[in-house]
Amino acid sequence: MKKNEKKEQTAPHRNNPNVLGLRADVVEQRITDTLETNYMPYAMSVIVSRAIPEIDGFKPSHRKLLYTMYKMGLLNGARTKSANIVGQTMRLNPHGDAAIYDTMVRLSKGYGALLHPFVDSKGNFGKVYSRDMAWAASRYTEAKLSAICAELFRDIDSDTVDFIDNYDNIFGRETCPEFDVVVRFGRYPVSKRIFKTLETKPHIQIVVDSLETRDFDAATTTFVKCDPLAFVTSFGGASETSEKASTPNIDRWAEANEAEAALITSVEDASFVYTCTREGCFNQEIALEGAYVQALIEHAAPRSLIFSANSMAIRALDTFYVKPSTPDAGVIELGAPRACRACDVTLLANRGLNGIDGTLSSALGAAQAYDQTYFLTGDLTLLHDLNAFALQHEFELRAASGKPMPSIIVILFNNGGGGIFDMLPQKSSDPYFERLFLTPQQVDFEACGKLFGVLYKNVSGLDEFRATLDSWSGTGGIHLLEVDFSLEGLAGRFRQFQ
């Protein structure tokens, strides 16, 4: 080694106390080493995952655009403004509207670059052979999917993967099937039953997360810092056979899931008790929250929104929603034609600053983007934002000026207090518990409806509930539909189906 050559070393530096956020030593490194270890993997991932098309000729930008158009109902529906498509696609491809619109143009019939274009365009989309014929802005053009795209999405909704939707019930059973490996994508699920089961059953837990591990109980066996989609695709293509793989353990999980689904869907039958008196025998209806939730899900109109409040409302939806037995039914499409993807029903929820603040206002705001909105709430949540009903007058003023008035049905499950606390460990028979936690109320919600000019009705049975939903759906303005439940026995009405 020559004297003038110096041996390059990495020298650790002490943390600078004036720099906020440093957690490790700063290491000096050659810029070439930094590029090789940090930039090159990024550059390769961009080239492989974005720049080079797959075997079918599509890049991720193409897939995101076409899938968004499919979800918008543009396979057999009418054309819509290109700007609308671009805006919706930015949810999946947040790289700017110009890049998305350029992608659409190059897939369009009007541009003329493809023998079989995937986008049926209307308007000036330019021409591939002319640099002078620039395409019009997205606000002036319209588009839908070409007929050939039906082949792309033909099996996208097929039940090709075993899906265990009633896992929370299954994990609560002593008969829960065994498992050796758990692969978790992202943060831990909010389920006490899963958490407790994973604590007691030996297994290997692999966590795949693009962020740092968010596992705070040190249960992770292997942590893979990776995009979940890249992790899945790294295992190669699916089996060539169209039939799903079947193993005894998968079958046990499927059987357990079917058993839990049967239990949950029996809630309406459980609402009727055969009773005999001196006057005769008849079916007496018992109010069960689950039966009304399932009736709401079955009724929800195309292109509608189900907005859930916090506490017992979201728990009711989580407990009593069951994946439909066929891909063509359920919350996703609700009996509408498969081609009409615009008929999907959306589920939103809002916790609020203190759990129940401003929830009605949030629901009314979200309702502006939907033809029909159903807001499922409890009584205390509604009371904390009761003055939002004053927006009924605002809706009427907007309707008078020619703007559409959304139809909003507020479904109130009134159990006369904070029923959620009757489900939690702090439940107590002491008088302080009722005063501070259950906070019983006797508000006349019919009078509240009259105060704000909101149409009100109290129903006392499932048939009347369904009939009222039928008559109110599609009618502009805010409606208040109240169903009374007993606070006593609330936990039992849920747990018999869990």
C-alpha cells in the first residue's frame, strides 16, 4: 500500500443532542456504497414492478386504471367523464392525474395504438401517428371499458380462495382447528379472541409489513419488511388447476366457518318464540338487534351507503354480517346484475373525537356522495350530535335551488342508555355504574323529529321495519326510524350468536 493511500474506515459519530429524533450512531459511508445498498434496490424494484410489463402486457398503472373502471360499473354501464375516472384511480395510483390520464389515452379506441383497445372512448383522444393532434383534457372526454375487458374480469368475483369470515367466533371455541403458521399482513387485528388464542397455541408467526413491525407483544417469529402484494407474488403463479386445493385442515376451518355462519343467520328465527296462552298459540316476536341488522343489509339499495356509529352499532354489523353463500349476493352487490359494478354498497364508520361526537354530522356529509344512505346509531351517539338534524332545512334550501336532495334514513337502536358498558369488564351492579356509565335516558325522539322537521316513525317488528325502509328509500331528506330494545340482557342477545 502506498503511503499516500489511506485505508477507508467507517467511523461512528456520537449522537448530536441538538438534533431531534436520532436513535442510532451516524456512520460515514462512501456515496458509491450508499447508492449500491440503498438506491439500486429501489431502482430495480421500479424497473421490475413498474416499467416492465407482465406477460399479459399490463403494467401496474394499467391494472389500477382498468380495475377502478370495473369497480365503477363501466363494463356494461354508460360512459362517464374521464376526469371522474382519473380521480377515482388516484386512490390506487397516487402519482398524479396526468400520468393516469396518459395511461387511459394510450389504452383508448380513439388513440388508435392498440389493435384491441381496452377503453371505449368518446371525444378527442388524439392519434398515435400524430404529434400535433393532442388529446383533449379529461374534463372534456368520456370513457368506459371495452367489451373485451369482460374476459379480464370474468372470474374476478369467483369464490376461488377459502375465506374465513367468521373467524372471531371460531377463535372463541374450544374446538378451534389447529394451525402451525400464521402470516399477518400489517397491524394486529382488533380481536381479543384471536389475541388470546395466539397466546395459548404454539405456532410460527410471520409478519409482513412495509413499515417497521407493529407487534408490541413480542410474538413475531419472523418479520419481513416488504410490500404485502410483493410477498404474495414472490411465491409464483397459482396452480394450473381451476379447483381449489383441499386439505383436512382447510376442510376443518371451512366446516367451522359454515357452522358459525348458520348460527349467526339463525338470529331472525330466534326472534320468534312460539307461545301459548288461554287465547291460543302464536309466534311472539322478541327484538334482537342482529335480526334488524341483517334485514338492513338485505334491503340496502344499489349505490347506497351504510354509515355506522361507534360502540354497539359497529359491533352489531361486525357480529351479524355473514359473507354471502354465492359471489353474486350480499353487501357487495345486493342482488344487482354483476355487470353493474356501480351498485356496490359502501360501509363507512366514524369514531368521533370522544367516541360519539359529531357522528350524525359525518354521516350527513358522507351522504352527499350517495343516492341512498342508512345511518345505524345508538341513542347516546345520536344525542351527542342531535343538532345536526338542523341540516334538514339546508337540504330543503338546496333542493329548492335545483340541487338533488339525498335520501338519508337514520336507524336508531334505542336501548335507553350506554349499552356498550354492559358488555365490558367494568360492568357492576353498584348504583354508581348505572349513573356514570349506563347513563340512562328517556328522550322523546319523536319530539326531536318534529323539532327539526324530520319524518319519524317507531317500529315494533321486523315486518314493519322492512316496510318502512321500502317506503322511505329514495325519498329525499332525513328520516328517523326508531327501534326499541331492552338494555337488560343486551350482552346475552349478542353472545348467543358469538
